[in-house]
Amino acid sequence: MKVIVILSFWLISLFAGDLTLEIVKEVESKPTIAIEDATGRINESLGKKFFKLLIGDLEVSAHFDVNDTHLRSEFDEGFDVLKHKKNDFVLRYKLSMEGRNQLSAQAKLYDLKQDTTLFSKTYSLTPDRYPFLAHKIVYDLNRALGFKDVEFLKNFVVYSKYTKPKHADIYISDYTLTYQKKVISGGLNLFPKWANSRQTKFYYTALEDKPTLYLVDIYTGDKRKVLESEGMLVCSDVSKDGTKLLLTMAPKFQPDIYQYDVITKQLTQITNYVGIDVNGNFTKNERRVVFVSDRLGYPTIFTKRIGSRAVERVVYHGRNSNACNAFEDYIIYSSRETDNEFGKNTFNLYLASLNSDYIRRLTANGVNIFPRFAKDGETVLFIKELGNQVGLGLIRLKYNKTYIYPLHTGRIQSIDW
């Protein structure tokens, strides 16, 4: 029973001159870009889907005014400057099959003002992964124009999805959920966390006789048991070099934050509190951790230096702040805004600084949980529930833009990217 109570709190808590990421004001000077589809009639359906993905990626990059008219052309024909007199750039693409199991995408970017081709490149992947062809094209396009990096477009998302009572499978997808591939199934598989920056391996917790942490290679399929524990066991963060894990463990039915050394297999207890400490995240060059604790009688966010006994409160807003994530000197967390005993509550996301009292609300309605920073620190992915709809939300912090991508079946339990 203690195991169930502790695990239930963890799951409920997830649902339940300082840089301040100033919002970039909308200006008239953003360049306008149009897209020409040269795919042809054979792959017309796929070409239309690809066009919509390119439109979405360009809009999410926040660097362009996007002309969303579906234009057609031949790939090798010249660019009609008169037809594009209101545009600054044209992106042209052509999809074609190479053999039976390889999809090719040719793409080139043309500068209408300078009358020159800025880049021309051919990409190829298996057909089921076609969304990543679009993401790579827009990533390269932004680089060719010298705009800020949008690597998050290419990132894999790993998530756990409830499929039926006491069952959850783990999937890998792109950020739009257009591409989805099941990689772990059978039983209750929760809390996937990427093991390295290259996104070749991830950790996850399987609820077996004891909660067990596994490491999976997504390319070879190899799965290795890392450790197991009574009570609960969740990997909530991984150091940049991949050698240290922050774990929530309850070997004596008391959840605390532990650090696990992947090389030496040494386990070090970070917090030691007669209560609940969960969801540890590295911060301050991995010398400190932020975590969720009920030390005040309700969950909120604290921080402490690794090796020190002193604990500092971080968040003073609200009385139910949980599910935090950290990037350098910032944290993003989910806070319960309502107290509905018989129905769904509202959970909103907030951005806060560890160096000041700066705080910014990021969402306005629904259930917004499990926020995750991208590597750029300016983009956030989270789980969004509104009414009966569930999906992924993406926030571009500096541009004050939010995008929602629905999941059509099932319910997402946790994510990482």
C-alpha cells in the first residue's frame, strides 16, 4: 500500500542585469517566404502533407512571414520573379521514391531580391520518416540565412502513452506527432528520458515486481537493466556528458533524490527528508539540483547544492507547484490554479529565474503539464489537455508563440526531447 501511495503522489504531482527572455515584438521586417511543390502527380498526396509540414516548421521558426498558398512548379525551371513580387524567398521541393524503401527530397532556396540560389540539397529517409525530411530542410534553410538555430525541429520526442488500464507503451515521434513509432510495449512503461544528446538511447521505468530502470538503444533495440528499487524509481535528468543520472527513489518507501554515476555505479543520496522529494533536475552547471518537495505541506519547488544540507525555496507563487524542468538559470514548472474535487483542475506553466523574482505565465487554460526545455533554452515542449483533447504543446518563449499538436488516440503520460 505504501508503494501505491508514493507512486500515486508522484503521478498526481505531475498533473497536479538578469536575462529575462524578453519577448521579441512583432515587426514588419520579417522576410516573406513562399513554397513551390514540384513533386508531381504521382506522389501528390504525400506532396500536400509535406507542404503543410514545411509551412508549420517555417511558422514555428518565427523568422518568416509565410505565404501559405500551395504553388506548383517544375523543379528545374527558373523562378518567376513577377509571380513572387511580394515574396523575398522561394523554397522549392520535389519528393520521389528511390527503390522500394527510400524517399528522396530535393530542395533549393532562392533569393528573389538577389536573384541567386542560396542552397540546393538532396535528402533521403525511409518513407515513414518523411516528416524529418521537412524538418531538416527548414533547419538548413534557417542556417543558410544566418538565422538563430532551430535544431529543436529535428529532435526526436520520446513519450509514454497509456493504452489501457495498467498498460503504457513508449513511442518515438517528431514534435508534431506526425511520425510515431512504438519502441517499448507490454506492461506499464513510464517516464522515458533521453540518455545522451545524440538521442540514440533512453532510460525508462518498468513497473515489474520492483520498479526497474532500463536503458534502451533505439537503433539496435538492445535493452539493459540499470537498477531496481523498492517503492519507486524514476530517472528525471541526465548530465550533459551522460555520466550522471538524477533519480527519484524510495528504497525504504521514502522518496528522495539520488545521483547515480553510470561509470562507477555509485549511488549518492542528494536529499534526505521525512516527506516527499521528487523530480530532480540539474542546474547551475550541474552543481545544484531543483526538485519538487512537500516540505511546506504542499508541493512546491526547492533547490540545493549537491553535497550541502541547506535547502532553498525557489517558487513563492501558488500552493501547488510541480513538474519542474531546468535550463541554466531558469526553471519552468506546472502549477495547479484551481481546486476542483470532482472534476479536472487547471494547471498552467510558469517560467521563473533562479537569480531574481522574475516570473512569467506561459499558458492560460486547460491542463498543461510535464514541461521540457529544448537545448536552446528558448523552446518548451509540454503535454496539453483541453476538454477531451490531448496532445503536445510547443512554446517559443522569445516570440510569445504557442502551437498545439493533437494526439488522436490514447493519453500521454510523460515526455522528453
